[in-house]
Amino acid sequence: MDLVAILPIDSGRYGTKEMLAIFDDQAKISYQLQIEGAVAISQGRLGLIPSHAARNIFASSKSGGITAKRIRQLEAKSDHDTAALVEALSEKCRSSSRPWIHYGLTSNDLIDTSTSMQMRDALAIIELKVARLALLLSKKAIEYKDLPAVGRTHGQHTSIISFGLKFANWASEMAKHIERIEEKKKRVLICKTLGVVGTGSLMGKKAIEVQKRVSKRLRLFPAEVSTQIIPRERYAEYIFQLALIGSTLEKISIEIRNLQRTEIGEVAEYFKEGQMGSSAVPVKRNPIKSERISSLSKLLRSQMNASFENIPLWHERDLSNSANERFIIPMCSILLDEMLQTMILIIEKLNINVEKITQNLYLTKGQIFAEFVLEALIKKGVPRFEAYRDVQRVAFEAHDDGSDYIDAVKNDSAISSKLTEGEIDRIFSPQNHLAASPQIISNVNNTVQRICRKFT
């Protein structure tokens, strides 16, 4: 059976073309040939291999024509993908250069360093989209900073927030993710060319300088120390960072899904012309894109376990990590790319029902203002617990008889004797309770603009 036909991630259902291209078989070959060329030219300039051979290997590694098909043919004989690549490169080089191909290297110098190159290019795509999303969210925060809305804890109406504060929280987290990515690069994007057990092998003391030069060419960071492989803590950190971003995206998607519930109706995903929400119920408009993000986030997080299990290996290395890494690193990168692309589309076209947001403030008939009634009584000198009991008593009575809380407050002598009617009216004006929200949102916007500046 053709595996491509049964894996959604390989069929192109998920992930953009630019991200999928990074993990294409031919792209992996291209990365590894770049490593072979960079190592050879660096070794030639340091006198480790003949300069004519170095130039020929470097030119041949860049000339093209080494295909995934040819490498699969060679691998069928050797049962070793790196050996097949080296043999394919040898076919392109002059006979006098062939002894010096892959000099001092081992398979994982190519495998691990090319994986770092893939992660480098994947993070470039991811960072750009995280920045774009942060800017979109910050823009929404500014747009709705003065709109009072229901704040909910435990699924219950609690107090009043600025509706823009939701977006500001999310924008801030996306900006923090950019900072985390930038900080992690020096630990994750590692170049390793130190041979069989990390000693520099045939290159001797010059191995460190070779690795330094290769790292610079490949826009990576040289391994300070390694075994045969780059420590798998680095890959675990990469997977963790992707899963962390994915969890933030799921946090946003869950809030959108909740706010789109029929009973709340404050936001809704864009519903394009001709779209069908249900094959059986024509009127449904389901938040399917947000649900997709939640679904993929679960899969993304689940890969962290394998990445952590890959850290403890036997001696200088074994192969118990190798097979699963061929799945988890590409898959996590592609999944997050899909999630980011989807969330950008959701936020760009999100329908926000201002009228419903305002209506929901009064769903409890004014009881959402209880916090501020309590505050006003305390400022009048009423002991906190005495004030608390009066505010709660009146609220519960109003709830039981279905009356508006503002009327119940005005009609209760224990409260109305302390507060004038004008003071009570001001308490029940939601615009008076945004507190520091507008300033918080402004501060977040400034931070997001600063962090994302280089991506615009």
C-alpha cells in the first residue's frame, strides 16, 4: 500500500507548501550535500585535504543532479542512506577527489546537522507567522479596548473586563514565544562535524576550526561537545517549544469555541458563501477551524513524550531514537505551521458581535456589578464582611424573585442608606469599570510592536 495515500500529513491536507518542502526527501538531500561541501571546502583551506579535491567536492555538492531516486537505488544495496548519499556524490566528483569525500565525518554529522538546518528553516516560517498573529491580536485588542464585556471564571459571570483584554493576553503570549524561539536558537540549531564519537576523529585538533567554519556557512551554532550525536535534549527543547506555541493556539481556539456557543454568541468564525456546517442541519455554523486547532494541538503535545524518551541512549549513541525522529520533528513542524496558518485566518475574519457582548453584561440582571457595590460600601466605612453579607443577601433575593439587581439595591435600606441613587447609577455603568485595561492593552501593543518589528 502506498503510505503517502494514507497519511494526511503527507497528502498535503495539513501544512503549507513552504513547510512541507523543508521536509521533502530531495530537500533533505540538498541540506546534506551543503554540509559535505562546506566541510570539504573548510578542510581544504585548513590543509586537511588537497585543495583541488575540496574545490571539486564543493562544486559537485552544489551542481545538482543527485536525486532522491538515485539515492534510493544505492540504498537498496547498502541499506544505509548516508552511505548512499556519499556514493551518489562520488559519482559526480573526479576520481582524484573521491577518497576525500566525507573525510573525518560520520553519518550523524550529516543527519543531525541537516536536521538542524531543517529546524532553522522551519523556525523562520514559524516565527514569521507567530509575529503576524501577535500583530493581528494586538490590533484587535486596541480596536476593542473600550468595549466592556463579561469576565468569566469557572464558567460563571464574575466581573467586567475590556473585551480587548482577551486579545491582549493572547498577543502578549505570542510575542513571548518569539522571545523564547530567539533564545533557544543557540541551543537547538547545532552543527556537529566531530566524527564517530565526538573527538574530531581523523581531523585532530583542527576539527574544532572545521566545525566553526562549517557552522558559519550553514548559519548554525557549533557543538561545544557531543558524542556521535547532538544531545537529544536539544531536540526535546525544539519539540517542547512547538508544543507550547500549539497550546497557546488551543487556548485561543477554546475561547473562540466557547464564545461562539449559541447561548453566548459573542464571536463567530467566518462562514464563507457555500460553506456547510452540517450535512443534516442546514442552519449550523460550527467553529470547525478552532476545533481543528484543538485536535491538532493534542497530537502535537503527544510527541513531547517521544522526544524526552530519546534523551537517554547507550554510550556514545544507539539507534533507538532514530526511527521516531524521522516522524516527530517533521510532523510537529508541519502541524504547528498548519495551526498558525489556520489561527491567522480565524482572527483576520473573526466576526465580533458587539451588541451581543453588551447584552450578555445584563444577562444576570445587573448582578455582575456586585463587586463594585461591595467596593462602594467599604469606601463608605462599612466593615467588609458586613457589606459582603448585605450585597450577597440582596443579590440572592433579586435572583430568586427575578428582579433587576439595581432596583433591589436601591430598595434595600441597608445599602441605600449608605449610597445615593446617583452613586448607585454610576456603579451600574459598565464603562466605569474598565480600570487599567486600556493602559494594559496599550503597554502590550507597544511590546508586541517592538518584538515583531523585524518581521514587518
